[in-house]
Amino acid sequence: MSPTIHLSPPDVGPLEESYLVEALRSGWVAPAGPALQAFEREVAARVGTGGAVAVSSGTAALHLALLGVGVGPGDAVIVPTLTFIATANAVRYIGARPVFVDCDPQTGNVDVGLVADLMHRLRSRGERIGAVVPVDMFGSCAEYGELVPLCMEAGVPLVEDAAEALGASYRGRPAGSFGRAAALSFNGNKIMTTSGGGMLVSDDLELLARARHLATQAREPTPYYEHRETGYNYRLSNLLAALGRAQLIRLDGMIARRRHLRDRYAKVFAPVPGVRLLGIEDVESNCWLTVISVDEERSGWRAAELATHLAQREIETRPVWKPMHLQPVHTGAESLLTGAAERLFADGLTLPSGSALTEPQIATVLAAVDDFLSARSGGSSA
């Protein structure tokens, strides 16, 4: 049996190897060193922010960002219900309360009108809103043209969860440059990787300095180990930063490959009734994952059936994120819902999208999809 074709495998090669070897030979193996400092400068330049702090995960970056904007225990924090669990976990780490809001059914990104309604509801009860945390879903930015002025007018900090969107932009402005601070992720399946890792980016240099202090166990600048507050072991290692520097050089090429693959999926599904690609018209997306939504009444089949068909051929797919308000850990959490996220969870499917996929692998995936569609239409979909 042939190896599994994965959803979004790491895309690494000789350049990454050379950067890692150079970092190893430099002797800087611990969470400090020239590669780490250079990586922070280079990511900040790419995103267009005043600075950056490299950390062990996107979750750590979110946690530090929320602390940096002043979120405290008991605060309400508005979080999309359609997101990965880390967005809500970071809120919980502080003792704050995530309040979930539904998504725009066309994009999967947060419904800005609902955010405004939820802010009004919370304020009318006298609750403090610690932050609004939009998530740039599947590589497409949220509607910051509406979200940024909404939050500014309300005096509520905006923290951008750009974990899925490095390299994307909104009206020409890079993902990660919106709000008081933003979090990036370099997990193994992301658009670029440091194996595991993340980055906090911001124009607020005091916020970044505070985050850097907390991320190194809040150690005071004394000749001995002194700690006046609780800190965290969140710093990225110099070795992983070296890997990230090489990935950043290759980022535009990796995005181009993902975009080309998305366009090929779009061609395959274009004639199929009831099937649409999320974000297909977003030319500023980084195309991290290609997601289809299937209307069973029009298509005659369910997304889960295609997933089963591909799994039988060792091709990995995945449903979209299970909404936070459906997660057992958040049972009873306050939410403002329209049903859009639940429908995408039921009807959506993420397809193999990685830039490391070879042409034979892509051909295998597309042929398997075509076989499935042909069996349900009585003829080829191509």
C-alpha cells in the first residue's frame, strides 16, 4: 500500500538543513542566540510590525498577547466559535471567560455584525470585555475594515489570531498587523514551520518587552535567579529559529504552490452542483487549507462520503474545526449563534493542501476525487 497522502505535511529541504547545521555549529543550541534574534526581526519585517517575540507555540503567543492587552480573571473575551481550541484555551489560562460568536457562512471568518451585537449585550449587563480575538480562518483574513473601527470605538483591544494566515493580507496589509497584538503559529502543519513554535508580533514595544520577560520565567536582571511574579517557559530555541529563517525565505514559493493546488480543486468542483470552495475569491489568502462545503440536497452526496472514499485510498482529509460551543470542555458557555459554524462543521471538508505534495501525489488525489464524482454523476467531472 502506498504511503498516506497527508493534509498539510512540512515542506523542508536543503536550505533548512543548511541553516540548522550552521546554528548547531555556532554552539547556540539553547533558547537564545543570533538565529533567534534574526528570526524575530525578519518576521516582524514580513508582517510589518515594530517587533516580535519568538515563542514555543502559537498558543503561547496568544496567551502572552492577551496578558499584554490587559485581559484579567473574570473578563469576557469574544472568540469565534469556529476555531481551533487554542484560541479559547489561551483565554481560560488567564481565568477569563470566552464568549463565542458565530461565523460568516461564506468565509468561515467571524461574523462582524454578531460581534457588535455581542459587545452591546455584554456591556448592557455591565460586564468588562477584555478583548476581541478574530481568527484568520484557513489562511484568509477576517474583515478588519469593520472589526478594527468597531473595537476602537468600543475601546476594546483587538488581538489577532493569525496562526493560519502568515503571508496572507487584507486590502494589501499583512495578516498579523491588525490590532494591539497578533499571534502566529509555526506548527508542523502550518504554511511554514519551525517544527513547533509561534510568534507574538506587535507595534507596542512595551507589550513585547513585557511578553519577553514573562516568556523567560519572569527572571529578574540580577546575577542570581530572582522571580517576583509567575512566568512561563515559552521561548523558542535558536535551532528552531534557524529552521524558521529558511522557511521564511521560501514562504512565497510555498504559498504559490498551495494557491495553484486550490485553483486545480476549484476547476474540478466548478461543475458540481452544491459544492463550493471557501475563500475561492480571496486573492490575498495564503491558501493554507482548501476547504469545500457540500450541500447534500443539491449534490446528492455528503462531505463525509468523499472523506471515506479518499481515506480508503490513503488520502487524509479532515472536517473543519468542531465549533467551540459544541466542545464538552465549553459546555454551557455563553454564545451568540446563527447555526453557520455548525453547518460548516457538518458540510465542510479540508482537502490535502500542502506545498510539499508532489505532482504524482496531487494527481492521485485529483483522480480519486474525480472517481468519486463520476460514480455519483454517471460520468467524468473533468
